[in-house]
Amino acid sequence: MRSARWRAPGRSRVFYRSAPRTFARPVPPLHAPSVLVLHFESTRFVISVAELAALNGAPLAMVPEVAFVGRSNAGKSTAINVLTGQRQLAHASKTPGRTQLLNFFEVPDRGPEGLPRTGAYLVDLPGYGFAKVDAPTRSRWDQLVGGYLAGRRLLRGVVIVMDARRPLAGADEHLLAWISGRSDAEALRVHLLLNKADQIARPERARVVAQAEHRAESLPMPVSVQLFSGLKKEGVEELRLTLRQIIEG
């Protein structure tokens, strides 16, 4: 049976299969401050990875990672750009599905002496769903995205960007199945970001949120739901708060 944490204004409810508890972290970061001071506005691109095997040798710090993933036309890149206050940080292509890499963005933090350091990574995953690509390319994307989501030990959370007008489509459910199949799924936080909320009427917004929250109740991991608008820049602070909660654990 699921329970929902009380939601203060501007905060997303988090749905748990049972009462909230402390989850073990498979791989602790090199530093674990009690309070992170994350500077989303200073986020910078670090590296792109084309194959999962290349992650082992990538020059990345041992810090929490939060993946952003969504259908090719859901506005994922725009959400990252609005989150960080940078117009061109994540490439928002006019051709959906052009991104075919794992793109890592460093979110800086301040250490005990006030020196800058890596606090976390935002990982922009290839879009899926409506991209016009051939079968071999789509298969490679499935291996790259599915392999990362199913096996990356530093992954702490996944933000699934959905079009609020068409949430929880078949491709979204395929993605949720990848995440639910992890052996440590209960330690992973999922945030359903219902983008383009400005394009639906307010009564419809309540219905969409209720639909997403109903689905969240059946999943094995903690799940939160939020309305968002990249175009109108609505919900940015709520998203930042959620990411801080995920990264701080």
C-alpha cells in the first residue's frame, strides 16, 4: 500500500509503496556534506558519452547523478535550460531525437573551505518515441538509455519529462519498466515532470496530475509529480527543490 508525504505549497508529494525510510546508497560519493549548496545557474557541460563502456574511463567525479529523459517532443532540453537559467546549455534541436549521446552537466557545490567542487551531474539522455530514425539506431539508443537507467550505480534520480497533454504514453511506460527492473529500484527517486502545462486549462491540470499520481502509487520506487512550463518558466523553483532533495538523499 502506498502512502503520500504531505505537500507544502510549492512542493511535490512523494509516493512510497510503504512508509518513507532511509535507503542505502550503493556507491557513496567522495564527499558527503550535510547540506549541499548547489548552484544550478553555474551548471556547465562536461562530457558526452556514446557507449556505456566509455563511462568507466570517463573523467567524472563520484557524485550523485540525476538523469533527464523523455519523449523527443516533450521539451526535455528546454526544461534543462530553464532549470539552469541558460538558453543553450542543452541542445534543443528542431529535429526531435537528434541527441544520441549521454550528455553530462556538472552542477557545482561549495566545499567546507568554500572552494568550488562538483556537487552532482545532470545527465541528458537521448529522447525517445517520435524520432524518425532507422531500426539499428533506435536499437542502439535502447541499449544506451536502457543500460544506463538499469545499471548505473551513481544514479540517484530520474526526471521523466512528459507532455502534460499526453502523459504516460507507451514509450513512457517502457521507460518506467527499465527503472522498475533495477535491483535497487526502491532507492531511486523518480520525478514525473508534466511539461507544457500552460497549454491545458486549469481544470484539466488537476485531472492530469491525478492520473500521474495514480500511476505513481503502483510503482516500486518513490515518485513525485509536478506541473511545469518551460515556455512560461513555471515550476522552476519546485523542480530545483526536488533535485536538491534527490541529490542530498
